[in-house]
Amino acid sequence: MRIQAIKPQPSFGILKGYKKTPYGNYMWGEYKDYRIEIYDAKKYGQKLQYVSNSKTLRWIWSKLKYMQDGIKKVIRSKAK
């Protein structure tokens, strides 16, 4: 019986980097002409998703999730 090698899952190239921080994780990547950044502050129960133009770094869209008094809250904002 011949055993086949394990093939890795295909990557679409969105994730470009990952960094551990004292408060959680920071990930960034690119999709089409957009730069996507995710700040995950597990220590404080917060998560920020930030999208900007990859060439000019102009802010396009952001979303912040956090807990306040035991209630999950979400704030969204986008450029006009």
C-alpha cells in the first residue's frame, strides 16, 4: 500500500503577517486593492477590524467589538 503525502490547504494569499502582542494578536493582509488589519485584544475582550486602501492607506471601513457591563457591543463606521 502506497501512502500519499499530505497536501497543504490552498492559500488565497490574503494573510500577509501575524504578530503576537502583550494584549492579544495583530494580523494584516491584502485583498484586491484593500489592506485588512485585525487587532484582537483578548486580554480586554476587544476586537478591531480595519480596512483601508492599500496604496494610499486611506481609511474605508472599521468595526469594533467589545464588552461593556457584560453586554456585547459593536460599533461600525465607514467612509463616505
